[in-house]
Amino acid sequence: MATPNQAHVQNGLEAVEAGVPALIEKPIADDIISGEKLIAAAEAKGVPL
């Protein structure tokens, strides 16, 4: 699914919550804090990101 850059974090978090691996193109997030949140969520759930 292709999404605008502003939706990457929200869509990524939804995929992680569902246990679905996600490939996110650059930029992963609009800011570092949001990107780190997404990465931490994926690592905590063991979902490839």
C-alpha cells in the first residue's frame, strides 16, 4: 500500500500492532521522536520493520 509521508508512522504502528511486517520508504517519519517510537514498537513486538 502506498501512503503519503505523513501517514508512515500511523500506518506502521497499525501494521506492528497487527503483527504484520512493514517496509516503509524514506522518510520513516516526519521527526526523530516519531520514528524512534515506531522502531521501538516494532522491536518490542518482534515485528520486522
